[in-house]
Amino acid sequence: MASQDAGKVLKYCAGIILTVLLTHDCGVEALDFTETNVDLELRQLDGTTINAVTTAATVFTMSMTINEDFDISLNNPDDLKYKFYASKIQSAIEESYKNVPAYIKGSVRVIRFRPGSIIADYQFESTTSSPNSPDFANANKLVASTLIKQGFSVASDAFAQSEQRHLSAEEWYPQQNMVLKCVRPDSVEGTMRWTVNGQDPTLNPVKYSISSDSSTLTVNNVNELDRGRYVCIIDRTIPYIQWQDIVIQLLPNIIVGANDRTFQCVNQNVLLTCCEQTNSVEWTQISPDDVVTPPVDGCLTLNHAIKNGNCGSKTFICQLKSTALQSFSYGKKSVTVKAVDNVFSCKNIMLGDGIEGATVTGPCEKGKEGTITYRCRLGVWERQETNCILQVIVNLGKQVQVLQVQDIPVFMADLSTATQNNTQEITQSTVTVQTIVEILAKVAAVSQNVIINLPVMKNFLKTVDILVSTSSFSTWKKLNNNTRADNTSTVLLSAIENISARLTDANFTINEAYIDLSRIVSTSSSYIAISSLPHSNTEITIPQIPASTPITIIVFTTLDNVLPTRETSKKGIINPDVRINGDVVVVKVDNKTINNISFAFDITNQTLKNPQCVFWNFILDAWDSTGCEVKHFISGGIETGSVTCECNHTTSFSILMSPFAIDHQVLAYITYIGVAISMASLIICLTIETIVWKSMTRNDTSYMRHVSIVNIAVSLLIANICFIIGAAVAESEQPTSAGRCSPVVFFMQFFYLALFFWILLSALLLFYRTVMVLSQMSRAKMMVIAFTVGYGAPLLIAIITVASTAGPQNYVTKKDACWLNWNESKALLAFVIPALTIVAINLVVLIVVLYKMLRRGVGATTQPDEKHALVVIARCVAILTPIFGLTWGFGIGTTVSQELGVHVVFALLNSLQGFFILVFGTLLDSKIREALAGRLSLRNLTSSNRTRNTNVGPSSSSGQNFFLRNINECNSSRASIFTTTSSNSSYSSDTFMNA
């Protein structure tokens, strides 16, 4: 065989194995090689040899980011979604990589999915030493293009060479300085940088420090919250990444009981116990007569001997055995034993001695954490108060504080098991119930960026089912006491609603003793569900629903004993005269707004009357009947013993200034009617300004005043149009779509802020013409300043708001309305702070102007004229207040108050702002009225003269010209008078005020 043919055989037959035995079809008897760049000797059939060099394969680990919420199911390789995603990704990579010469065909495989959107880690084999080549970069673009066509959201720059490394091999404890080291491979070049949970650590130089070569990251004074993913990135065409999920050990908790104990100074042995569940401890400063017993279940007991006559105090220290941790605040605890020459009625070798009526604090029994308070009564220490939590719940409470999304399935399984194994103790302890509710709330919060699957939700509801069981009713009664402010029941219901909104799009049911969950994706235009719980026939009907809409229905039969009977009409006070007389239903409809839902409830207690259909208002923390109507349930034409509730809720305009989305029809009516009136008024205002513009802008002050009025009207008109668009988006789907809401919110913020800044310019113009009467500024200069401030400042604020909230997920609200986000990013402050600042400035300007006018008016008039000065001041206040937007000051109340009246006043005043501008900015302007009257008279006169011209002849034309000339002279004279007044009169603001 020729040498060229042998080269083809080598390329075809060489692979990653060390020896390949080939058939005669290949023309080669044997192929031998050992490692990278080894010599190969090919023996042909005729006995001659051919020498060649090839390269052994290298396995590379890559990552690809998919812009999609992480689904918990992707943790399980056996899950159908895992298999589906892995198959699609592997096929796309194989198809795109197969034309890269260095790629070994068929070698790609997905090895895992990680959260952070969705990160797909995959491996492939190549004959090159690095995947950072133009061939692989172009292939990655093809992969992204292929997956995008299949419905995956993949960016073209989502690929990186990713390796899980030990950036630190040590265990780290709170208060230590953690050091992470990134080792750059010889073949990798580029700029090195770090991220911590996706954030740039250089933004917090107090917490993080990076070495000059960027290879070492130091995290100062770590705590449990510093847990997470630490990533070292070397930027190049295909970035090179080393990452590690760092775990900070839980804060050690040494339990020794009371730090000071008193004993009678007689011959006796007392016991001191030191417990730490996860770390070894030791007693120090002990005497030769003291005995330390071997540890049992993490507890070490010191037997200390007190001898008669040897009275005094002695301090013992229990500390962690690890010398590296002893210097920290949690590294040791002390116990002081006081031997006194007194007689005590109550004695205990662990608690200490005490007189009648004295109290001491002791540790909880084995397996629990907390304290027990004892009181000395009749010579015995009696338990007075117990604040103990199961140790397993305490540990889970610590773990949930640093919970990562990938750990949710295992964590929820552990929590469910712990609650089921300790049901009796949990349901009888208020502090334990409260702790578990806080754990569930934290899990629900962490779940807001992932998709929850059936196993996680089942474990969640198993835990809830125990908390709301009949055996816990007395505990909830204590928790719902009016004197408590923790609102545990509200937190529980909120957690249930929040996590149910993140369920996967699949059909399944979960049935527990007191809870029934149904999750379906609708296939018809309506939906009806009936509870399957014992003694429950609750029926839920949604008459109109878009197809393929995911719906979650959760029915509770015992929440009537968990949620308190607080009513909004009773100001949140528990009303003993009413009770929940049926099941409690939670309804979640994904990404859609459903305006009509009906519930048919069985009446639990037939002796109760006057039913109210209510929903739990999380803002008011009470039952609310707004938007719900009571109807008796009729089946087959016969009224049954059930009650039907029909509910319909809308959004409100007051969300513009308030983080509270009060759902009240009164606000909705006020908002939409007011906005309609406002828009009509603004159109009339602009029309009038167009008609009278030439006759009203003859001097600089009047010109700038009318420029301000026009821009205020235009800004508010466009803002109102954006508001209507945003309301339509919010009504059409819930949670609100970030993609559809973001542009609307941007322009709403921009034009509402422009309104405020033009109002500010009006105030500054008034100040300039009233106070700085001798100063002169050209019209052109004033126009440049006005438009720069009026539109430049709002645009800058709006752009900064978008940039600083890191994407649409934190820019706009996630439910109820299309407006700036409050709960996650506090982006609403980017509107509230500038608006209220301008209101405050205008208040100051108003006070200064009124002071100047009052001082001049009173000094220049006699007693009879004082009344006129007061009238002028009152008119100034009546005009300036709405024009300067002082009514927006009521918005302060909506940010701190949940009272409906505050929101109604704010919605009423602000939705009619356009009407105020028309009335006080235009119609009350005497000069505008004169100009309009003149135009009307002129039009009538022109029409009359045309008639005369037909009958009389040209002489009427000269009369008309004379009349027009007189009008122009009058207007010109009036303009010059006002200009002079602006410079010399005490009432210099009259030109702007249109008095």
C-alpha cells in the first residue's frame, strides 16, 4: 500500500485506545501507541512499515447557559425532563461539532444540570489541547442557533470551558478569613476575574480582597450567608472557568445552661453539662478532684466537688477542641459556681440551690435546644415556662438560612421526615410551629427563581398538613392572640401561595389528611373542580379561562382554625362574633388574569347566619370582602345549604406611589374615570394654548410660563396613555409580563418625572421673577435650561433605574400592576424620591413667594387694602398648589399607610391632575379668556364683515382693518404694561399668575 493510502488508514483507524487490532479491510495488521504525540508503527500486509505521529484524545468539560428558570426535576437524571433536555442538547452539539476536525464524533454527553438559570455541563473528546479555537467557537454558535429553533433560550456567548475545582480544600467556619486560590493552566491565557454567586466581589472591597495577579480571593469574616458558588473566570474567546460550591459550616453553639449557679457550701458534687452537636468540646480550668465523664450524644459532663468550708466562686470554661476556633466569640462558654454559706429550700445538683420563690434557668432535655425556667415552690424546683425546640428543627432552621436551590429536594425531604417523626411535640409547641413556618417561608422565597416539581411540593404539603392538623388548634389559638405581632398564620398562607405559583406545568394531585391540591393545564375554555377531602364538597368554577393555562387549586379543611377572624372593617382586630364557616381555597392561575371565579362552600355550622364571601388580604392582614358577592347555591333549581361566592378583582392607580396594591373597586372607578377626565382636559388645554399662543407669548415671562404649561400637559397626557396600556397588560395576564411591562414602565416613569421637572421649572420661574427682579436672562438661554432639565433629568433617572435593577426580573412588579418594582429591588424609589423632593422644593418656593408678596402688599396698602392682599395670597395658594404638584405629597401617606381613605384621596387628586391644569393653568387665566373672547369676536366680526362686503362695498374693509389695528394696539399695550410691572411692581408675579 502506498504511503498516501497508509495516511488515510491512520486517520481512520487511530483513536483514544492504546492498541487497536484491525481487520485486513483496513490494510493494517496492528496499530500501537501509548500517549499524546507518540510514534505509530503500521505494518502493512507485505511486511513493510510506515511511521506516523498522532495525538491521544483529551476530555473537556464545557458549560452552556440556558436563560430559563431552573426546574428542580433537572437534579434527577432519571426524570423525563432531564432526559429530554439532555437528548436535545447532545444532539445539537453532536450535529454542530461533527464538522470540527479535532472533535471525536459521538463523544459528547451531558453530565449534569445546575441552577443559575439552567447551566448544562457536558463533556466531549478532542485531539486538541484546548477547545478555545475558532472552529469550536463557530460550532458553539451553531449549537445556540439549533437550540433556539427548538424553543430553548440560549445566548451565543453562553458557552465556557468549565471545571469544578477545589479552590479551597479546607472547612471554613464563621468569623474566619476564607482564602480561595485559582490555578491558571499553562495553556490558558487571558484576564482573570472572580464572581461570587454571580456578583462582582470588587464592588464590596470591605468583604472581599483580591491579590494583584487576581489568582487569590480572600473573603473576610465569613458567615453562613457567604455560602455559594465561587467562580474564577479567565476571559478569552471561549472563557475558561474554575468553580466550587463553598459551604460555610454552621455556627457552633455551645450550650452550658445558666452561666452563674449558686450552691450551699457543704460537701456535695454538682454536675455541669456542656453540649455541642457537631464539634468536639472540652472542659478547662478544672481541679484534680473534678471528674469529666466521656461525651454522650455531644454532651460532656463535669462532676465538680464542693467541700465544706471551702466556699467561694470558681469559673469553668467549656471550649471547642479545635484550637483554630477557640479565639472566636463562639469558641467557648463559661460557668461560674458560687459556693455560699447559706441554707436553701430548693436544691438541685444541676440547676443550683435557691430560696422559696426564686427562679433559675436550665437547659432543655436531650434532643432539644432552648431554655426551661424553674421556680422554687414548697422546696421543689417546678417548671414554669418552656421554650424548647427540637434539635433537628433548629438544625434545619440554620440550614435554610443558606439554602441553595439545588438543595431544596433533599432539604424538604428532611423537613417532612422530621415533622412526621415528631408530630406530637411539634403541634403542642408554639415556638416550634413558628420556627417551621419560618422555614417554609424561606423555602418558598428561595423557590421563586426555580420550578418546583411534584416530590418537593408533596413534602412541603406534608409538613403543612401536620402544622394545620386538629391537634395543633390550641397552639394556633395562642399564636393568633391579638397581643402578638408575628402573624405566623399569615406567613404560612403566604408561603403556600408563593410556592404554589412556581409549580411545574404538569397534571398531578396531592392528597393529605387536611389538604387537597390539584394542578392541571387547562384544555378547555372553563374549569370546574370539586374537593376530594373527607366531609368537603367545595366546588370551584372558572367560567372563562384561556386554553393551556396552568391552574393550581388547594383546598384546606382546617385553616378556619389557623387563620384568625380579623376583618378589615374591624381594623384588624379579631372579631369573636364571627368565624370561618367553611373550607379555605387557594387558587393560582399562571400568567393570566382571571376576573370571574366562583366557589360553592358547604356551611360547616348551620346555626350561623349572615355569610360573607371574603379573601385574605395580605396587605391589610385580615379578611376582606371587596369584590366578592354572596349567593346561595342552587342545584337543580333547589336552594341547598351551601353558599356561592363570586369574586372579581381589579388593579388601582395608587400603585404609582405606593408599594401597596390595594385591590378595591372604588379606587378602580376613581382611577379610570379620573384619567378619562384628565386626558380630555389636557387635550382641551393644548387646544386652547394653540389658539392663543401668539397673543400670550409677547414677553419672556409669559412665554416661558406657557412653554411650561404645554410641556406639563404633554408629559401628563403621554404618561396617562402609558398608564392605560400598562393597566391593560396587567389585566390580561398575572403575574405581569416583564417583557411587555418593561417598555411601558420606562416611558411611564420618564413622562411622569418629566411632568414633575416641568412643574419644578414653573416654580423656579416664579421664584426668579418674584425674588430676583433685577436679574435678566435671555429667552434662548431659558429655553435651553428648561428643556435640558425638563427632559434630560427624567431620561437620566429612567436609564439609571433600568441599568441598576439588573434586568426585567427586578425592574417591574411581578404581579398586580405594570409599575416599578418594590419588593425585590425598591426601584419604585427612583420615582418616589425625585417626585417628593420636587414637591418639597415647590413648597419652599411657594412659602418664599407668598412671604415676599405679603410683605410688599401689607407695606404698600392701608387698612382697607389688607383684605385685597389676603385675597391675592389665597388665590396664589389655590393656583400654585395643583400646578406645582403638591397634591402628590399625599403619595407619602400611601407608602406608609394601608388605610383605604388615604389611597382614595391620592387616587382622586392625582387622576384629575389634568383637570386641575386646565382649570388653574388655563381657564382661570384672565388674559387667556380675553384672548379667546377676542378671537371669537374677531371671527364673528369677520363673518359679519363678509356679509357687509357683499352689500355695502369696500368701505367696510377699512373699518375692519381699523378694528384689528385697535385690538393689536391694545394687546401690545397690555403686553408692555405687564413687562414693566414685572420689573417694578410689588406684584411682579402677576404675569405668571394671570391675576
